[in-house]
Amino acid sequence: MANSRLGMETKAITEGAVMAGLTAVLAMTGIYIPMLAPIVMLVWTLPVVVICLHHGMRAGALTMAVAGLVILIISTPLNALSMLIRSAGPALALGFGLHRRWRTERTLVYTTAAAFIGIAASLAISIFVMGISFAEMFSIDGETVGEIVKMAADYGLLTSIKMTAAELTAYITEIFALMIYLLPAILLISSLTTALTNFMVAQLVLGKLRISLPPVTKLADFQLPLPFIYGIIGGIGLSVAGRYLFPGDPTLPIAGQNITIIFLALYFFQGMGVISHYIRKASPQSQRFYKVLLIVAIFITFFYLLVPICFVGVADVFMDFRGLDLLQKKK
């Protein structure tokens, strides 16, 4: 028994050392070859995820620590710390969730929380190093706005979007000012996006390597718990109540807007689940076509298609388009 346990620990140490080296090499590739950075950022922590999956959180944390030390020695401290702070937490949370064979939703919740802490910490360090405030980081000076508007005019974009130079200037300035107020929602949605991206890449790459993974909740079957709808109701309620009860004080409206945006983003996935449910009814050849068409349409139309999908997700709470509630009642 002791020999068996010693053998397992030796295997974990050996695999951890190899994976730490691979993690460091991938990270350095992303730092010193900028053209490969977007791809490398998606996969550089996968070796740590594999160690967590096979040997648990402790082995994964040690592997990440060794890899981080190598990166700090070879690279500049600021680049290394930025990568480690942003990516180490999500990688360990994802690997631990896969190791424990948690449900997809639970793994994503913990990975999103780790990503949020990492992004917030990285942002705070950047602000401290540069010696500026949040407002200064997300503000934009008049000269930059002028260059953007001039470029839009030169390329004929002002005509196509039917705006004057003054209107576009005011719009850009307002957007950057709004970003400060909606920073909590922006950080949380960015964290969720990071967690989803890491999860999908891990599923794709590790699946190709035939590494055993826990079953994944199908998007077509995804449904938020019923109490989540109160998040949207509460967010809208705070926004309205703040304007009427405390006119001139933006605290409650801003809090309400952040809460509403966060929950609408969550219901986007329920809306996508409804669409996926109906796509699944088509033939296999048609399913591929519809999926590609949907992805392309979202990228092209962006905001104009995102919002309706969010509202489809909200409507599903009341309409039960997929009959999931009926199925649960029959069980």
C-alpha cells in the first residue's frame, strides 16, 4: 500500500515537472512571439489543468508555481505577473472542477469567480504601477476622440451611420463615461467569457487527447434556476426606484443597471439553449449549417442580435419553449 502511494506521488511529481516546463514554454512563446499570443493565451495553462484533473488541486498549484517561477526568471516581472494573475486561478478552478467531476454549471461558476478575482487584481496592479485612477484609465481625451471621428469621416462611416461629427463625438465620450459606471458588469461578463473559453478549449483539446472528462451539460438543456429571474426584476426595480426616490443621486440606478446587465448576460445562454433545442431537431447536416449561420450572424450583428436572444431566454422562464419544466414534473 505504501509502495503504491509512493509510486503515485512519484508519478505526480514527474508529470508535474514536465507539465510545468511545457506551461512555461507556452507562456514564453506568447510573450516573445506576439503573432501567436492570441492562440497561446487559450492553451498555455492546459498542462496545469491536466495535472489538476489527474492528481488534484495541490499538484496543480505546485505545477503552476514552478511554471510561474520559471516565467518570472526568464521574462519581465510585469508581463509574467499579468499572465499569472489573470490565468492561474481559472486554470486551477477548472482543473479542480474536472477532477471532482462536478456538473458543468458548478465548474463554470467557480472558474468565473477565479477569473473575476484575477482580472480585478490584474487591473488594480496595472493602475497602481501606472499611478492613475479608474476614471483616468477608462476616460478618453478630446484629441483621441477627434482622430476617431476624423477617421470615420474619411472612410465615409459618418454617412453610413447617419450621424454628424458632433453627434459621434458626444456618443463616443458618453460610451467611455458609461464604462466606468458599468465596470462591475463588464468585469463579471469578461470573467464569464474567460471561464467559458477555457472550458470549451479544455473540452476540445483534452477530448482529442482522449483524456477522460466528466459529462458536459448540453446547451439545448441549459436552464437557469427560477429565482434568477428576480435578479432582472430587482435590477430594473432599483434603477426605477433610484430615479424617483433619490433624484440626482446615481448610486441606485447604476447598481440596478449593473445587476440587470449581468442577469441579462446569463439569460443570453438560456436563449441560446432555446435556439439550440430547435436546431437539434434538424438533420445532422442542417444542424452544422444552422450553427455556423447563428455564430456568423451574432458576430456580424453583435448588439442587435444579442439583445433579442437575451429576451428569448427571459421569455423561456414563463413560456417554457422546450418543455423542460414539464419533463421535470413527470419525473
